Amino acid sequence: MVKLLKFYPFEVSLKKPRLVAYADVEVEELILIRGVRLFESKYGGYFIQPPDCVEIKSKVLLEAIRRVVVDYFKESVRSSAG
């Protein structure tokens, strides 16, 4: 199970892909990953990039982390901006 611990929203530029947030996530209460970057793609979707020192080989885990971070962004940050 992936759990979002902290979320740091911001926008650095209007050029896409653009960085819109950092997040800290916890995996199975065993692994803490700090500094997962959330980007908005030029096509309007979102993707994440883990810190350079972390390599996530499981596509299922990578998608679970992406889903948690993107869902939080859409529910909390975008809804409060509109």
C-alpha cells in the first residue's frame, strides 16, 4: 500500500512538461521515498519521477505511487485553485 505523507505544490514555469509538486510517499510502512516529482506533460497528463537515488523497477508500484500523488493533486490543489 502506498501512502502520501507530504505534498508540496508549486509551479515553476509555464513551459511543459512543468514541475507542479514534490511529494513524500511511504510504501508498505517500510520504505520512505522523499522528493517524488510530479510533472504536467505537454499533452495535459501527469507523470512522476522518483529522486535520482531511487529506482522503481515494478511498474505496478510506480503506477500506484503515481495514482496516489496525482489523485491528491487533482482533489486538493486543483479544486482549491478553481
